[in-house]
Amino acid sequence: MKRTAPQTAAIYVSAVMLASFTVAPLLWLVVMSVSAPTDLTEVPLRWIPTEFDISRYAALLDIDGGSGERFLYALRNSLLTAGGATFAAVILSIPAAYAFSRRNASMVLLFAFLATIMMPPITYILPLYSTFSKFGMLNHTATLVIVYTAMLLPFATWLMKANIDVLPVEVELAAFMEGASTAYTVRHVVLPLALPAIAATAMLSFLVAWDEFFYALIFTNDQSAKTLPVAIADFSAGRVTDYGVIASVGVLATLPPALLAICFQKFIVSGLVAGSVKG
């Protein structure tokens, strides 16, 4: 069905409005990061800075400076925790998803699995805190990797299962007829076909772990283990808050996931769409 001119115009206007609504906060964050402190506290607010100041970025990337040291340690911790949890969740979710999709594992178990992510995070805090405290694991990045892996695993398993469901089972049956084992078939037949799904699962899992704040706040209390969301909160906790520094940290914190999303955009889109149609 051919669209009329008003319909086409409405689609473009809607797309522009949606893009503006999404991009405007990011643009304002960038403007804040290069604005002078007086520009950010004026009433009425000055939308265009009188001068551009990039010294905050230099300070945050200086390991010898106070704010730079805090930021770089937090960046390292976020990369370790989010990356480690994503890797573990994806590795564990692949055999679990294959079992649910191809080996008729109980769907009751899968829904019970998913029910764990519907509970408020505060529900798990007391038992987790007591357990980690008993084993001396508080204030360690490994602790956050364990917690994040448990948090991501149900979501990753569900997304991987939806994508394995639509893969042609005939290819696997052919491999079995040739004498291939299940492990060999999963590794050499299923995984190459499921690469877009794996990329999409890894990217979305990484974003969830990267932005997580509550568990990181409870289980870490010093620079050696704090992640970026907690460090950003620390930057705004002083008596005199430099909103430009907070904005600069926010801009730098968005770069790793943004770069990953750009690099894996093709896989993410195809991986998400593949699980939406069956048959």
C-alpha cells in the first residue's frame, strides 16, 4: 500500500521528534561538561556557554589527580564487573537455552528462573550481604561479578532460547546422523548460526550490568571496588557540587557502551528480530 504525502510527512515528523527527545539530554550533558560553573548556576539558565572549558576531561583522565584517580579506578571496576558478568552469563545461558529449546527441559523451571528477576533487588540484599560478609567477600569486584551474573542469567537464557527456537533443527539432525555429539553440534553448528543472538544478548546484558547501582552501592565502600554509577553519586555528594564534573563523568561513562553498540549494531538488530518470528 502506497503512503500518501501527509502519511509520509507524519512519519518523518514523528521520527524527528523521537530522535530529538532521545538525543537532547545527551547534547545537554555534553554542553554542561564544557560550560563554566557560573553558566550552570545562573538564573535563568544559560543554554549556550560563554566559554568552552575542557579542563574537566583532562582532570578526569589524569591518574595522579584526585578526581581522575577516582574516575579511572571506577571505570576499570565497571569494565571488569560488567564484562566479567556478561561473559559468564552468556557462556552459562547457551547450554541452558539449548536444553530448554531442544531437550524439552521443564518450562516451569524456566518461568521460575524468570521469576527471580521480577523480585525487588532489596529482597536479596540481607541474605547476600550476610553471606558475602561471612566469607570476607565484601568490597571486591568478584562479588559484583557473581551478583550480576545471577541477575543477568535468566534474561540471557530467555533471549537465547527465543533465538535458538527459530534455528532450523534439520541442520542439527544432520550432524547427529553423522555421529556428532551434542557438545560438538552446539559448538560447531548452533553457535555459528546463533552469533547475532549471542551478540545481542551480550550487548544488552553488558548495558544492564554497566548501569547497575543498587548492589554496587551496598557491596562496595572504597575506591578499589566502586563502579561508575556509585562514583558518579560520590562526585555529587560534596557540599559544593560541580555539575560540570558530573556531566563530564557522565559523558565519559557513556562512551564504552556506545562504542560497543555501534560496533555490534548489525548483530544486535538481527539477533533481536530473529527471535520475534517463529516458523
